[in-house]
Amino acid sequence: MTDNPWYHFNRRRVATFIVVMVSMALTLVNCAKRGSPTGGPMDSLPPVFVKSTPPNFTTNFEGDEIRIYFDEYVKLKDLRKQLIISPPIINRVISPQGSASKYIEIKIQDTLAPNTTYVFNFGLSIVDNNEGNPFPSFKYVMSTGDYIDSLTVSGTIVDAILDKPDNFVTVMLYEADSTYTDSTIYNKPPLYVTNTLDSLNTFKLDYLKPGTYALVALKDEDANYTFQPKKDKVAFIEDFVTVPTDSSYTLKLFSETPSYKASRPKHAAEGKIAFGISGYTDSIAINLLTDVGNNHETTITKKGEDTLYYWYKPRVSLDSLVFNVTAPGYSDTLQARIRKPKLDSLAFSSKYRNAVLLDKPYRILSNIPIDTINESLITVVKDSIEIPFTYSLQDNRTSLDIDFEKEEKASYSIKALPNAITDFFGQQNDTLFYKANTKEFSDYGDIELTLKNANNFPYIIQLMDKSDEVIETQYSLQETVFNFKLLKPGSYKIRLIEDANNNRLFDSGNYLQKKQPEVIINFPGEIDVRPSWFAKETFELLPKKTKVKDTIQE
């Protein structure tokens, strides 16, 4: 101990500092306690089913109300997507909706069928009120008869083109009785229904009674249990299904090609009439019925998949033109009112932006069909020296392809002097100038694909990028080795189409015609291509199945 006054002063300062710091710490702790949640760890358990009235698996059900009780407050989430009632009960009220309750109440406002087992499959819709933990796949089952039906039908379902699952696909059984026809699925709900919900490729219809059924699946966009071809994908088994069955069924989901139809034409510009179309076919014919004289010239071009342009000259001095539009199985007479719009000005664009592929021609696009080319007014120059070229007109004469021998890592200029290009109406171009550069061969990669066990020729072979855009298409009558050259680095997919009708196109299915889509086989996985890369792949095809269904033993 010392009598130094500074010593006592410093001790007081230290003591005061400690008291202040402890007080602040306690204050912070208290504040933290006041702001933190109480009640222990976060709840991660789903609700627990307690009971139901009437009890689950009740027989001889005669009421119109069901209650399902849980050990805690629950809510219903995404009920419209998740709840499956089989057979469908269209008129019903289910609560709670937007609030929480310890029970779910179902009020039935339809007349139930006699001697029928009903299943309420709630999917993932039942969740607890606090944390949203789901009570998965809870089913309430009851029968209006003396017993619960117990038979099942199961299988797999995939998209016919992508060969992978699609979510929320409705799978249905229609009773094949005296009232059933092929058109039933367009206007009546099924007897039994289930849903694949989130991205499952398997389905199971259970609690079925013995009988003969039509098996159909829909990507049911309006959730109304009826097939609307313009909106819904469909899958079906051609033959009726007899229950009980030990078969597993494979369903291929597809969009029907819409029936061909042309809408009322519009006078889009002088000498240009636009026809809106659906179900486009290359066999279309547009014939003018109105008498416009003998010097009338026409041509037809296509824009996308929904528009055809009918070009004509010379100008007509009529108020309207009448056309007959025909395609296989279709014929219609349509009228176009003739206004006085201006003639479109001739314009050009390039498919490329200062780049050109080593194995592809340089393409110039025209907004009006091209009539003639004056080759002497077009030049292709490399290193100040003109080089030879050839040209061709593509896409109903709306594309000009200029081809020339290309070297790697080189620069080219393409020039069209005035009047080199004359369009359908006699309009001619101003000066056009484009630059094109090539890369080195080593910037690209190649794929060599060999088919093994290929027996179902002809094949359409499509090379696609990661986003499923078709990059290149090849056709095979008997070849089994295919080369895709000068590919940009990236990941690629390959699919084969069995071209059953030999038209070099993929043909989708048709429900009323009981026609399945042409078979598509996807190469497993993706093929990586790198610079200076040569990927050699073998595509082994499985033996052809004779039926859509595969029989398995339970």
C-alpha cells in the first residue's frame, strides 16, 4: 500500500471503468434476450394425423362432410395443384383457405356414385402453421359401397421429344362402357385420376375396381380433366387396359400438330398479302379465284411458323381478292380487302456479324423475294485481290448465299454495287458492303457419331446445343457414321428420330387417329467439344420394342 495520491486516483478510475463496462455488457445481454426468439429450437417436424370423422377407409359412406384432425394448426398450400380427388368431385368446399386450423373440413356438394371408392390425395398441400413443414402424400379413402377397392395401374410417363419427366401431369382412367367413345376425353372427366406432381416420371392409380379402361394422360393446363388440343399435351395407350393387370405402362406425352387452318388474309403492303396460318404444311396451295388478267405473277414466302406472304404483280384496281387455300384435308375460300398501302422498300441484312464459318456460305437476307442477280456487279475480295465465288437463292428466294473458298484466320469483303440485285417488283439495291472474318481450324472441334444396332431406317439425326436449339440436321437411309465438323466449343446433345413416313420431318401423334408420335431416341448425356477437339462417340440403340407396354411380374 502506498500514500501516493496518484495511485489512489488511478485505482478509482480503473474501478469506475470496470463498473461501467459490466453495466454495458449486462444491458446488451438483456437487449439481446429481449430481441431473440423464444420457445426452443426451430420446429422441423410435420403435423401428426390424429383422427378423422368418418374414420379413414370408411365404407358405406352416406354423408356430405369429412373432417381430418391434426395435433397442431395446419394450412393448405397450393391446394389447386396438389390435391387429387379420384374419382373427381367437382363441386366441393375445402377449408381452411388462407387461415390455419387444427382440422381440414371437406364439404361435398356433388352426388356420389354408388359402390365407388373415393381417394383424397393431398400431396404436399398440408403444412404446419409455423414453419410450413409438409405432411406428405396424406390420403383419405372412403367408399360408398361395402368394401374398399384395392386394384392398381402404374407406369412411367415422359415427354416424347425431350425424353424426360414433365411436372404436374394428370393420368386418367376412363371406364370403357357403352357410353365411352374416343371423343369422351374432350368433354367428360375421367372415372379415376392421379397426378405426377413435381417432376416425377412414375404414376400409380390405386383403389381401383375391376374393369376395362382407357388410359390417358394430359398436361392439363386448365385443370379441368378434359383434353383441349390447342393447350394440352396428351399421351395414351392404344388398347384398353383390363384391371387387374400386372403390366407397367409407358406413356409418351406430346403436343398434337394443330389442324391446318388459314385465317382471313390482310393486305400488308402493295403487292403483299399476309395469311395467318396454323398447322403449317409444305403442301399448301394458295390460288387466286378473282380474274385479274393473264399477266398476273405471284410467289409465296414463309415467315416463321404462322405466316405466309402471297406476293403479286402488277397492282390490281379491285376492292378485294378471293383466294382458295388448300392443304391435305383442308380447303377454304378467303377474301382479302385491297387497300392502298405503299410498296415496301427493298432492304437487306446479314445473317452474320463480321464473321463467317469456314464451311458455310455468307448469307444476305432480303425483305422481298429476289428476282434476278447481276453477278458481274458483286465482288468478293481477300487481301485486295478478287476471288471467285458462286451464289444461290434460298428460302423462297429471300436469301442470297455467296460461297467462296475460305482460309483460316482471314478477312474478306463482299460488295454488291447498285443494281446487282433486283427484287420481285423490279426494285434494285444501293451499294451493299459486308466484312467477313474466319477463325482458325484449331478454334473448333468435331464430333464423329457411330450408330450401333441401327435397324429402323431412315433416321433424322439432330445436333443440338445446351438449350435444345437444333444446330445441324443430317438424314440417313442406311449410313451409320455421322460427322459434325467445325463446331464451336461447348456442350452438345444428339437425338435420333425414326422417320416412319420418310418425309424428313418429325411427325407428332394424334389422339383421335390413335397415332403415336414418331420415336425419338436421345443420346445419353452431353458431348463436350473443345478447341482442336475430336469427340468419337458410339450411340448404341436398344432393340425395338413391339408394344408400348412392358409386362413385369409383381
